[in-house]
Amino acid sequence: MVEEMEHVLENFIVALRKAEVRVSISESIDAARALDIVGYQDKDVLKTSLGAVLAKTPYEKEIFGTCFDTFFSFDNFPDHDMDHAFDSGENVQSDMSPLTMMLILGNQADIMTSMMEGSQAAELFNMKYFIQKKPLAWKVLKYMGMDGLDRDIKELSQGGNLSSQQQAEALRDAKDYLTEYVRSFIDRHYELYTREARDNITEVQLKNLKLSSIEERDFHQMHTIIKKMVKRLNDVHSRRKRNFRRGQLDFKKTLRKNIVYQGPLFEIMWKRRKIDRPNVVVICDVSRSVRLVVRFFLLFLYSLNETIIKIRSFIFCNNLIEVSDIFDEYPVDEAVERLQTGTGLDIGLSRTDYGQALRDFKENWIDTVTKKTTVIILGDGRNNYFEPETDILKRIREKAKRLIWLNPETLSFWATGDSDMKRYGPLCDLVRECNTLSHLERVVGDIL
């Protein structure tokens, strides 16, 4: 029994890890010690004790609570009243199978233990696909002794008297309940053990889905994906900066510094290289046609650690305004939401005018662009037949380190209707179609 309970804890930790809760070996040992102290008798005490050991952040505590409630939601097996069929056990045959005896006597503890052992033997924790549920249920039932139960039901059915028929019918009902109970148990664990695989599939789909097609119900999932992508970029580029800071051996300076020691190199001199954060100016069209793309682009960009990237941001529709202070004042999610609605901002949100936006930028902020600045324009280039002001864009290109234009429209539409991309595109260092999270990740990676 003790060994079986240890397996239960192991499987629960597997479920936590698949739900992206980091559990170290030492924390697993601490959880086992906590379990030895509190046991399984009081579910609330067990939840509190394991939660204190295994969940560290508020996000992990939330996941832990959901996993615990699902994993340990063992409803008692239905207590069938079989006394009328078996006369309180007097007519029970001694050669009946162990599972049959459990059902007749209503021994819930033994039924639960047998089911847990069966799930361990069937390696339920390795479940990955929906189609595995039914075969695994039959594996667990077979381990519990379903063959013996079927044999007993068949023998009782052939007994020829009313009492045997009633006993067989009672066992058939108990078998049906048991089958549904095991299937329900496996359904709950399927949700736990396959969450990672299902989330990975969903993540791949959302990363490659056009941002203009994202539904509001998927926003939370999109934000979670962005956090993962940002963390990956932060980790890579922070590590690269640390490597740069470490520098390379400056052989000449080392020799000169150690002349006084007549040979031994007691003081090592390193080459120094200053690594500047990328200086980025972002100019975003917030008209209705590109609003969702801008939302996720700004969320992505501003989620990057300030030690990695330095940003000034502008938005436009009828006119252009700077909104960098909005991100200083509010959390990223809230700041992006305010930009989407234009709440409290001096911006017109009717017909898009790229020419007016460029004139506003030239008049007020052109001096912010230097040879260290990467300028990114995010917009579809649809100018409603206004003056495109390509000379201003050309001047921005001459002042900047590089000019990148990200267009959320499909490439084949760039030269249609009121699009000025044929005029703007040749003036940029890089022009890309950008309408998925995968596109955004590649672009931001290139900038870094």
C-alpha cells in the first residue's frame, strides 16, 4: 500500500510538470516527506501541504490547484445494495474472483487500490492521444480482474434458479458502474497528462494563424504564447551580452601589465567591448484594418526586458502622436488596450493618412532618429489616396541605422487599390509580410 501511494505522488508530479509547473528532485523529496506526515486522509490538509512544497509562484499555485482537484477527485465507488441478491453474503461462493468479492462486499478501499494499481501497470501517465483512452480503460479493468467477474456472472446466469439469476443481474449492474467509473477516472487523467501535448498543438496553430483572424476568446492564450517567446528571446540575448562582457584575452596589455613580475602572468587583462541596447523607434498604424496586429506587436515588443531593447513608440491614423509615456505609466496589457481605443489620446481614428503621419513625425520627432536607431513602421500602406510624402520617408532612412516596414497584408495585395507599398517599399532596408506571431518572433529576433 505504501509503495502504491508513492506511485500516486509520482504520477501527480508528472501531471504538474506536464502542466508546466517546475518541480525539482529536491522538491519531490520534500513532497514525499510531507505526504508521510499528513497522509491521504484529509484532502484539504494534503492540498495545502503539497501546495506549499510544489508551487512557488502565484501562476504555479493556480495550476497546482486545478491539477490537484482533478487528480484527487476520487468519488466513492457507488455502494450497491446487494444484500437482497446475496443474503448478506451467505450465498457467496468461495471460488468467486477477488473483484466479484469486492463488489459484493462493497469494499471501496480495495476497489480504489486495485484501480490505482491497474492505472500504474497500464502506464496511464504516458497517455498522449484521445484514442488511447478506451484501450487503457480495458487494460485497467483487466488488471482489476474483469475476466474473473465475467466468468462469475456467466456461471450464475447458468445456475437455473431465481436466486442465481438475481445475483448475476446485480453483478452486471455493478460491472456497468465499475466500467463507467474507470472510464471517468481515465477521462480526468487524460486532461492532466495530455495538457502539454494539446497546448503545444494549439500553440503551433495560434503562432501561425493570421493575427487578424484571432478571436477574443484566444487572447489569453496568445498572451501566454507571447510570454514564452519573450522569455526565450530574453534568455538568448541576455546570455549573449554576458558573454560579450566577459570579453577576450588582451594579450598585449597582459604582457605589458606583467613585465614587473618577470614572466609569470599574475594579472590578466581582457578586451572590452561596449554592447548597446538596440534603439528602436516604432511607428504603428492603428486603423481598424491592422489593429489586432499592432496589439500583439506592441505587446511582444514591450514585454522584452528593458536591458535588451530601448523603445520609443508612435501611433497614427489621421495624425501621429507619441505614446511611449503610456507604457511607462501603465502595465503593458493595459497600455496596449488604451492605444486600441484611443482613450484619453489626441488622435483621430477615421481615414488613415500616412502622409500626415510622416509630416507630424518630421516636424516633431525627426531628431530622435540617429545612426543607432532602427525605425520600424507597422502598417498596410493603404493611404486613402492622400499624398504619400515619400521624401520624408527617404530622409528618415538616411538618418537611421535601418528602416524596416512590416505589412500585415498578404504580399499579393500590396499593389492593389489605395496601397502605396510600391512607393514606400524601395525606400526601406527591409520590407516583410508580418501577420502571425511567428513572423513577429523572427523580426524581433533579427532586430536584437
